[in-house]
Amino acid sequence: MTLARLRYPSESMRGRRYPEPPHPYRSEFQRDRDRIVHARAFRRLEDKTQVFGERLSDHFRNRLTHTIEVSQIARTVASVLSLDEDFTEALALAHDIGHPPFAHAGEEELNRQMQAFGESFDHNLNALHLVESFELRYARFPGLNLTFEVREGMVKHSRDFEPGERPEFDEYLPGLRPPLEAQLIDLADEVAYNTADLDDGYAAGLFTMDEIAAAVPHYGELTAEIEQQFPAAPEKVRFQEVLRRLIDLLVSGLIEGTAASVASSGAQALEDIRRLPRLVRLSPGAGETNRALKRFLFEMVYSTPLLLEERRRACEGVSALFNFYLAQPDELPESHRARMEELPLHRVVCDYIAGMTDGYFRRTAARLLG
């Protein structure tokens, strides 16, 4: 099952935008990982919504705990397949740092506001801006000066693009697929949030185990197995036992599906990975379970009145604060007002709001908007 021949080759690294001497003890990808962990943007994930906001409960995932779960899954897969674990971990830890407050509702509203100016908001592009310029921790260069490979993986982990399609990404080999380590992140992310949202949705009382079993293949079999082994266990404990096995089923399916996909592709080197269609995928059985789980969560969690109301309130708040700053730019912090010498006001406002945590957004909105 090893894919060691397709592990990202260190001799192919394109280096950093600003050259630095190598570290005596840490690899380049380990240094990238550590820089991401110490970044302010990474710390801010602790107070950014994943799905359920902190006003509903403080037991639900936030964007930071979700990121840790993605990292754990991605590292496991990379380790089993003999890919570069440090490269994979760096990408997993960075994959969500560009998200604004209030999860996808915040991103969609910022995008709506920017469309009025013929522009857009994309959290992957925002993540790139964060690590290239907004983080100010080094005297010799702006940003974190991450390797080309990690920056490429940040913008490509979830989608490909052709030359000229995204001019701001043209530096990152458009038309070519990213390495397998970067391709892993999207499905590791999907496995992590599907199972986590199932956990949080069950804890919120939005559905029962029987309803899951009726909609999601293999879940009923796992439930029957646990009920036979632990008939006296409380239902909440049985749910957790089933959830653990569900995660194992999906992660195992990601490992096995990717190994089979690569084997059938005939890929022998990084150049093959870059030119072939994406090869990271779930096995057929795990893929069926994952798709059914997504449909179930959309119906039973994401479309519930509880979360629809949270998203409505978030969008209204983002819209109100965005337009407040457009009308009164003097209320922006001095560091952001200085950026108006080079950038239009709407872009400065968008970047400022995108960097806010949920809590800071609420405090700012309360102070400025009442």
C-alpha cells in the first residue's frame, strides 16, 4: 500500500520567496508547520464558528478544533501511505486560516458585498494574503515566508484552476494538479467535518441514531454491532462508539481508495501526479457512506430553522458592519486606514472583517452599531 515513490521529493522544492538558510534540526515543512501554529491567524480560529455557534453551546466544535481533527486524519493517511507527513500536517493546519467569522455564512456575505464592486471574497485567497503579508513576525520579510509547496497546496487543496482562470494564483502552476499530500486535505477535511457535524447534531438533539441508520449505509450495521457488545451502555456512549467506527471506516476508505486509484493510474513520479486527474479518493463503499452522510446532514442539520436563523443573523451583521465602514472609514484601525493609500476602501474593509473572530465582531458591532 506504500506510495513512497510519490512522496514529495525534497530535491524538487522550489524554496521560499525570500531565501533563508536551512535549519540544523528541522525540515523545511516542519518549519512551515511551526510558523503556521504560531501565527495570529491560526490562534483566531479558536473563536470562529465551525457550524454551531458558541451561543448555542460551548461543547461544539470551533474552527480550531476542527482543524486539529483534519490534521489528525490527514497525518494518519499520509503516514500509512508513506507520503510526507510534515508537508501534509502543515497544509492541514493552514487549510482554514482564511475563513472569516461565522463560518460559510460570513464568507458568503463578504462575497456578496464584494460583488457590488465587481470583486469577490475567497477564503483560500485570503489565507494566501495572510501568510504572505498580513502576518508580521519577521524583520527580514513580510508574512511567514512559507515554502512554495505549502502556498501552492493552500490555494489548490480543494480545487484546480487553469492558466488565466485565477490571475492571482497564476504563480502556482495552473493547469497542473498539486502533490498527493495537498490532494489529501480536501477529503480529510470532508471526513472530519461530516463526522464532527454528526456528533454535534446528535448532541443538539436534531436527530436520533435510528434516523441516521435509516439514511446512511453501514451505520445500522455498526449500531447493531455496538448494541450487541455493550447492551447496557447509555445511548450517548453507544453513539460515540459507533461514531469512532464510522470515522475509522471513512479514513480506512480514504487510504484504500487512494492506494487503489494510484495503482490503477500507473503514476510513478511527481510529474505523473501533476498531469493526471486527482487520485486521492474514497473507496466505493466509504464513498457511498460519505455521500449519504452529507445528504443527511444537509437535511437534518444545515437546513434546520435553528441554524438558518443563526446564518441570517450573521449575514445581517456582516452586511451592516461592512457598510458602516464604507460610510465611516475613519473608524477603521490606523493600520488598515494606511492600506487605503494602495487599495480601494471596500477591499480594506473586507480584509479587516475577514480577520475578525466571532467574538471580536460582536463586540465591534455592538460598539459601532448599537
